[in-house]
Amino acid sequence: MALAQQTLGTETALIMAFGFIANLLFARFTPLKYVFLTGHHIFFMAALLSAVLSTAGLTGVPLIAVGAVILGFVMVLFPALAEPFMKKITGGTDVALGHFGTTGYVAAGLVGKVVGDPEDSTEDIKVPKYLNFLKESVLATMLTMIIIFFIVSLIAGRDIYSQYSGGQSIFMFALMQGITFAAGVHIILTGVRMIIGEIVPAFQGIGEKLVPDAKPALDCPITFTYAPNAVIIGFLFSFLGGLVSMFFLGPLGLALIIPGMVPHFFTGATAGVFGNSTGGKKGAMLGAFVNGVLISFLPALLLPVLGSLGFANTTFGDADFGVVGIIIGYIAKLFA
């Protein structure tokens, strides 16, 4: 969010507006029938394109025109790349994935095909009867986050965690943070169910007029309800991938990307669902781990093409931002 605010300007706003129009045109006149409806990711991608293209010397109308066309294209491209896996996950419902972490999700799905068996699903994990309450994904998420916050607080030390705990003991701080995190996820999932129930029928009416046969491409939590166990597994292994990557970024001369809870939860969870759809438990674990590595290395590799933002060690997190930014940045520099 801070990065988007730094790059916010007339160019970003216009790229976003005209990019959505370009998305509708691509969906109307090409086989890629997707309308990308994840607004904050449209905004972030517009900000990325504005930063990268301006670094290459584009300004004004050329920057807005090129940025809008690229934005509109990636808004139909990435949902199309995720579609084969989404059909496995959802059983062929009338929704697509509209989230710019798709490179990591597709990688997880491909890893799952190689290493696992979709019949060995994470959702078939058997637990003792006294732990049946963990089948409720909100409780499982809460307990997982309490443990993680407790461990991180211990590692950080009293002086650090006390700055954020408001005088609470380390146990109460971890408990409240875990409950708050799980409550937020539950609210998001409830909202997703409501959106799917309302937007799909409404979109079908709009689509018949503007973009026949198009699918709405929605945010990544739409996948969570299809494999709740894979969500937790995916988050943990994506976070592990981020931790492992930290030990290689420095020796390779790259900026250190510290794993964040939010990107690893949402992208890691989705990668876990994708990996599970093609490779069961092994696919969820190793696919999410690969996602964690990607969202550690791609932001670091993106830094050199971000101009003044790169010099400030500010970058974009999710995988598609790295892929698009690196490719567009180096192509644009060739013509600068």
C-alpha cells in the first residue's frame, strides 16, 4: 500500500482507468474471456507500470497508452493461465482467479503434478476425535497464528515485542494477535461467499450485453473454501520458503526480502490449494514452498528496474508484479 501511495499520480490513475477499458476490449474481442475485478491489484499493477515505464523514459500520453494496454492484457492473461487449475479446484464454476500472484500458483500446480497424487488430498487428513475441532478452518488458523506469533515474539525479545504489545504479556499478545488474524480471515471468507453468491448472477447479466461468455476474475480467497487444510499447509510452507530464501539472497548479492505474514498467508494459502489440486499433500507442501521462494527472489530481482523506488529499496511483493516488472522494464530500457 505504501509503495502504491508513493507512485500514485495522474499517470497511475489514468493507466488504471484505461487499463480496465482495455481489459473489457481484450475480453470482448479475443478468446481470453475474463474481466478482472480485484480492484486493489489493478491499482498496484498500474502503479508498477507507471514506475517502470517512467524509468525507461516514457512520459505523458505514451506512458499512459502503453501502460493501459499492458495492464489490460495482463488482466486477461493471468486468469487464463490459472484457469486449468481453477477448474480442478472449483469443479468448473463460473468464476476465475483475478490475483497477481498467479505465477506462484501455476508453479505450485505444476510442482504438484510432478511430486504428488491428487487423490492424496490434504482434505483427507485424519485427526484424532479429540482434535476434530481443528476441522473448523478458523480455529486451525487461530491456533497456528498464536503459535507463530509466540515464537516470533520470543525470538524478537522483550524490548521489541513490548513496543507492540501495549503492556500485555507475551502469551496474551500472541493470543490476541492470533484471534484477531483468524477473525479477519473469517470475515474475508464470509465476504467472498457473499460476493460469489451475488456478483456471479449480476455479472452474467452485464456480460451478455458487454462481454458475452466472460467470467469474473476474483481475488484469491475464493479458493480457500475448497481446501481449508491446504490453506494452512500452504501458508506454513510458503513462509518456510521465504525463511530459507533469506539465507541465499545476501550471498547472491540481492536485497534481503524479509518474509511477511500477509503475503505468505494469502499467496501461500492459494498456492497450497493449487498444489493440492494436482498433487495432494506433497503438492500443497512443495508447491507452496516454491511460491515462498518466488515471492522472495522476484521482488529482489525487480529492484534494479524500479528506478528511484529501487534505490529506496522499495519493491512489489506478489509474483506477477516481479515477472511483469522485470520483463517490461528490461524491454523498455532497450528502447529508452
